[in-house]
Amino acid sequence: MNKRIEGIDYLRAIMSVFVVIWHMGGGGRSLIFSMKDFRQHTFTFSDFVNFHLLLLAVPAFILVSNYLYVSREITYKAFQKRMKRLLLLLSFWAPILIVVRYLYTGQLDIIPDSISSFIVILLRAGNTKYYFFVSLILTLLFTHSISKLKPAILIPGFILSIIFIAFLPLLTKIYGYYQLSAYWNPLNFIPYCFAALLIKGNEDNILSKKYYILVTSFSLFFIFSIIEWNASTGAIFFPGQGFAIPAYTRTSLIFGTLTLLIFALDPKIKSGKIVSFMSKYSLALYCLHPFLMEPVSYIINLLINDTVIARCLSIFFVIIFSYLLAAIFKKHFREELLT
């Protein structure tokens, strides 16, 4: 068993909160969210928060999950155990949310009308926020399948996967098939599989040159961010996520996520009790917050007239209630469903 990396506790804790903030609109909205006005959009602080901070969360979790998997002995038994757990999470949480949503709205939007829509519904976990588990399952499968490859193959594979992600938004605009760059498309996360293996296989070398690598990675994050805002926007992306730029089909996020993980691997980082608690229940926060967002927001908005204050309070209470429910449910649910 590897020694616990406490920097990853911080990463899990912060990124899980970022997920809630993003889903509840805590980053604000700019013209990039408007089909009518996005062409007049200029980059704002809200865009920085939304697309360069909050949207790091899902890629970070994908990378960390695959990194932790390859950090232990990679065997079929280990693969089977991890796969069973992910399938359990998907098969438990997604149906419950679908039922709750149906009882709340009376709408059932998981009936496919074609083979392609059936595939999309599967990839989106029944049109729920638990598409994340589908992507985790598929990236785990891919990571395991390439885990025995040598760096001479992994490095070109990583570079080609980055190039693929860089050009995917362009192909989306050319062919008009928005699914290519949709937030739920597992293809978005292929580079993180290569990255997990390369980081683990060269961990000592990376840590010895940490500052040079961090500066390089962050610089590429910055450079590709500029390129994306100039070359990867368009109306075609609205059906995929509701704004004019891809959520995760962005090369900048690869380097932003690498920066976070490499920084988190520093053995000098120590996490306290609060961070450890938040890290332990980061999965619970992800799984429980979709059930709380609407009722909590509804009640808060009845009590508070100021939109900004109401949203901040709603986010705060959704996070707190999720942690409280996790502490209560852990006595009645299987541990794998919450931690």
C-alpha cells in the first residue's frame, strides 16, 4: 500500500466544492452563455472562474483516479475490484436521480428514439450528472489496457492525444456534429490516461524537476487558453453544454490539471482534519448535491431577495447538507457508495 499523498486530499476537497459551485452557477454568466450575443463576448473574470478554475474539477478527478489506480500493482484482480465499484456507483446513483427527477418534474427523458440517442443516453448516465462515472469506467478500461506499454509508446500516445483534443473542436465545427465536443464525451479524457501512467512511471524525476515542469505546464495552460478563446468558440457547442466553447474538449485543461497534480504530489504538503474530512467525503458531495440543489435554492430564494447572496448561501448550504447527509447515510449505505 502506497503512502497517502496528502496534497491529493487538498485536490479532492477543493475540486469537489468546485463541482457544486459550477453546477449551481456560482461562477456567474457572461455573453458566452448567450446564443444570441456570444459573438460580442469579451473575456471576463467570470469566464476565468468558470472555464479555467471550476472546469478543472472533472479532469482533475479523472487524472487523480487513474493515477491512484496505477500507483498500486496493476493486476486483473485490482482492475476487477475498481470496475465493480464504479459500476456500483453508476447503477445506484443514476437510477435514483432519474426517479427523483421524474417525480419532481413528471418528465422522463431517457427514452431513446435511435441507436445514436441510446448511446448518448448511456454515455450521459441517463442524462444525469453521473456521466462522470461512465467516463471513469471507460478511462479505467483504457488505462488498464495500455498500462504495460513502455514510455517509448506512451509519450507519443500522450502527444497525439493532446493534438487530437486540440483539433476536435475544429472538427466539430466543420462537420456540425456537436457530440464530438460535448462535455460528456469520454474522448475528452483520453490524455489523462497517458498522463497518469507517465507521471507515475517518472515520479521521482518529475519531483526533482518540479518547478521547471510546473512553470512549463502552467505556461502551456495559459497559451492554449488564449488559443481556445480565439479558435474554439461557436454556436455548434451550445447543444453540447449550453455555452459557446467546449467544456472539456480543451487542451488548456490538460496542462492545468497536470499542474495541479504535480503540485499536489509534493510530499511536504500536509492536510489537516478539515481537509481530510472534505477529501474523504468528496465522492459523497458529488453524489448527493444533485438532489439538494433545487430544493435548497428554492427555499433560500424565498427568504433572500438578493440574487447573488441567495446563490452563495444556496451553494454553502448544499455543501454543508451534503456532508451532513453523508455522515448520516454512512451508517445505512455501503461505504463504497459514499467514500
